[in-house]
Amino acid sequence: MRKGSDKAALLPVLENHLKPSSDLPNESENTAYVIDGGYLLHLCSWQLHRTYGEIVSKYVSYITSRYISSDVTAVFDGYGKPSTKDHEHFRRGCSSDVRVVENSFAALPPDVLLSNASNKTQLISLLSTHLRK
């Protein structure tokens, strides 16, 4: 979408034009889910002064409670590589580099922390390790 477009306005339009399909698998069948990692990162809010280990546990808990006994894959595609969005991210301004390790405390809200590519990469790495377990 063009810069300045209201992306949130797209959802009602799609909902009005899309109809539920009877071809979708039944939840009781073997179903595999693929979750957009970028969406997942912005899905959970966290309180400041929690450890990154506690924050990552919140993400894992969300997935395990929502997708019980299902095959779930979170895809973090394109992070850490040059992107067409890099210029826009730089324009918006970035937070300083933070050391994102399990036992350190979060001093920045998620939107500020995730505006820095290095911070985002570290959080994805920590989250990926916990999701694999």
C-alpha cells in the first residue's frame, strides 16, 4: 500500500468480500499453522522491567494455548537482511542498541525496542530458541 494509506481500513473491505469456505480443514483434523513472525512480534505486549526470558515465555505461552496439539511454525523471513523498508525505518528513527538476553530486564516498550534492527534480531534469536524447545 502507498505511504499514508490507512491499512486498517483494508480489513473491513476484505471481510465484506470474503466468504467462509467449506473447503477449510476441520480443527479436529491434522492441521498445520504457519504464523507470520513479524505479526507475532507485535502481537504480545509486555510490561517494562520484566526479563526478556519472561517476555519470550509470554510469546511461547500464547502459541501453545492458542494452537493446542497442532503443528505450528513461526516464520521470521527477511530479518537481518537489507530490505526495501530500511529507509522508512531509518526515517522514523531508531532506538539505541540493547543487549537482549534472557536474564536482562526490558527497559524499552516493544515498539521502541523493535524499531532497531539489531534489537529485533536478538529478540527473534531468543524467541526462536525457546520456540524450538
